[in-house]
Amino acid sequence: MGRTLLILMAGFAASFGMLSLSKNQRFIDSSSRLVDHFARYTSKNAATSGAYLALNQLYLNPAWRAGYSDLMLGGNVINVAIDDVNDDAALGPYRVRIRASGGNLDTTSQAEVTVFDRGFDRFAVWAKDTVISVTAKDSLATVNQNLIIQNAPFMPRIDDDELIDRATSQLHLYPGNLTPSSGYPNGSFYYFGTTPNVTIVQGDLRVATGRTIWGIFCVGGNVILEGGATINGVVYLPQTSSRVVYASGNATESLIKGGVVAWGGLDGSGGNVAVQHFPSYYRQFVSRYASTNPPMRVISWK
């Protein structure tokens, strides 16, 4: 009996020992998983923080390309590299890629951000759709096709309500089509002082041969340019179906001197259509009706 009891007690002791060992192993495994999860979490946060730090530097200085090397933040190691079209032609112009990594223990996480580093108002044409047979010029009237952005990566925020209010107060609101006389509305871009003319045309705006009109034009239909027509100002097309198109007339250049922002596109086929970037007109448009747009825009984050 005594021998049997000793054997039973030894068995119980071994069982409890094995159970205790199993519990300890599960505790160790659970702790290890917790440490791994924490490392992944903090390294991902570190990579994201590195991307935000780089975005802030690019906001302050669009030419910044230095990046960060072995930057310590909360016990994490952050590295950031900056690429543009000079480093990777596949990026395309005006795009900057941020490659950030965050390391914690043996775990490293990545964040990759691509930004468009120009405001829409830096271009003669900013169009969501295609641009066909249109010449772009800089403020000195030098041809520069890089001032055309078609299939734009984003569209700016425009204060349509404020445009309507301004056009209404100036009695420049037209529910149908409009073919204005030369010099419309007062022979100047400005309505009074530094306040620009604003015209809302819910139908088509047609500028006849040899005529010049002035101001900011928000058009719900098409802008139809005949040969030798000139718009001194900014053309804004908020509808995806709208186009700036050439109609007819002589071969004299049809010019928009200011800029075009189009949710649709432009088609100058058959004519001699040009858009010249004119900063003073664009600044008035942006400061009054598009002031909430940042100087750069994140177009992808992964």
C-alpha cells in the first residue's frame, strides 16, 4: 500500500509539473505574440510618422529631397527616401514619392506616399478629361506644353456658391447661351477696383471672330471659340460634359489668356487654339473662389 501511494503521489506531482510547464509555455508564447504585435504596431506607426515628417518638409520646401537616415523616434528607427522623376522616370512629372520605413526590434514596416507637388493654378490648363490640339504658353507667351495637365490626378475645390453670388450681384448671370459683344462686360478683367468680373453662363459661351471678352467665366455648356477670339481671364467648366472647342472663322489664334479649369476637356481641332498662363488673373480666381486648396496633394498612400 505504501509503495502504491508513493507511486500515485509521484504521478500527481509529475502531472502538476507538466501542467505548470504547459501553462508557463503558453504564457511565454502569448507574451512573444504580444511583443511581436507591439513591434509591428510601433514600426508601422514609425513608418507613418516618417511619411508625415517628409510631407511637412515638402510642404515647407517643395525642393527638399534629403530624406532622413536612422532618425530615432520613441525607440524606433526611421529612414525616409524621396524620389522624383529624376530618380524614376515612371513617376512622371510633378510627382514626388516618399518611401518611409520604421524599425522596432527585428520588425520593419514600410509606408509609401505619392504627392503631386504643384497647385492646379500653376498650369495653363487643368483638365479632368483629354486635351487635344491646344497650345500652352507661359506668362511671357513662350510655348510650353508642360503647362497642360490632362486626365488630372485630382480636381480642385471651387466655391461654386460664391461664384454664383458674385455673378448675380454683378448682373452677369445668364440662364441660356451667350454670345457677348467685344469688350464684354466693361473692357476690363475687373468689375471694380481689384474685384474681378464673374459671369455665369448655364448654356454655351460663344466668342465670335475678332472679339475679346474679360473676366472669370463659369460655363455649364461648351466654350466655343471662333478664329481670332480672345478671353482675357479664367474659364471654369464644372460639368464633365463641357468642352472648350474651336468652331469656325479665320486661322488667327484663338486665345484664352489666364487659364482653364475643366471637369471636361478641350479640343482645338481644326483651329489655332492657345491657352496662356497669366498669374495675376489666376491669383484672383484662386484667392476668392479656390483658397482652400493646398499647394500639394497626396494622390496615393500605401
